[in-house]
Amino acid sequence: MSENKIRSVELEKVCGITSALPVNPVFEVAFAGKSNVGKSSLINALIQRKSLARTSSSPGKTQTINYYRVNKDEAREEFAPDSYLVDLPGYGYASASEEVKAQWGRMIERYLEKSAMLKAVFLLVDMRHKPSSNDRLMYEWILKKGMTPVIIATKKDKIKVSGRDRALKDIREGLGLKGNAEIIAFSSVTKEGREEIWEKIRECRL
């Protein structure tokens, strides 16, 4: 297995509701999920930085599309591929106004439809809870856009070992996953699942 080393990473672009989406020189993978599901913590774990992607105990912090360029112009096999990790706005934040929720939805939809370099979407679901109606809608929405999302079950460390199989089954059934669709269980604390996610990202380069 490759080491997926990180030589460089930077927050290169930030797009709001009125921003034009960039045409990037290398492929993108996007991370979607409800507010407070752990997207920023996952991205920080992937890039081996503590706080480049800003985390918050208050849901709804990510209100823009954030493009993180990883290993710019790096071609050595032991390094993670030159790519963009794209952090999409969190959905399902109950305290946000309906206008703001609609804006976030339009941003995500526009990105999924218009980004020419998008190669994969990772959909994050909190392992502690059954998928919400918003999670199911997002999963079906991504399918309708012609992509099959990779499901990441976050906060694995917060579930007892004895309850993990049940939690994964609940996610599978709650989203209506077909056949043996893969779920990657992830913990930003122990970093379990990090290498599996990077291997999925590597596959996008082939």
C-alpha cells in the first residue's frame, strides 16, 4: 500500500453563492454531509494538519465551497496524488434560515452539475445515528447526478466495538444502499479509515 505522504497543502480557492466555479488543472474529490458530521475533522486528518480546515462545535460553519490543493505538482508514488479536496457546505442545519438553506442547496447542486474535474463524492454520515432524511436525499441526489458516492461513517471511536456492525447496518438500510456497497468507517481521533479513503482518492487518478 502506498504511504500517501503529504508534502504540501493549501486552501487555494473559496467560492460563495455568486462565485464562478474554478476550472482546475487536476482532479477533484468532494466531501458532503450534514452540519457537524465531521467533514473538517476528516479533511484535517487526511492532510495531516490540525486546523487548516476549520472545525467548530457550532453546526453550519462551512458556508462556502472550499478547495484544498494537496501535493501540488508532486508526482512521486509515495505521496498522495496532486488533487483538490473540496469541502461542500453542510446541510440540515436546523437553525439556519430557509433562505440560507436554499442557498447552500443551490451551491452544492451547481457544483455537482458544473465541476468538470470532479471524479468522486464522499458522503459522510454520523455513525452514532441512523441516516436522516437529509442524508437519504443527498445520497439520492448524488446518484441522480450520475455518480455513486463513497459512504464514510464518521465518529467510529464514539461507538462501542460491539455496536459497530449494527451501526453500519443501520446506515446501509437507512440510505438504501444496493448490494455490497462499501462503507468506510472513520475516526478523526484514531485516524482509522484514513488510508482507505486515500486509496479511493488514488483510484481517481487512474
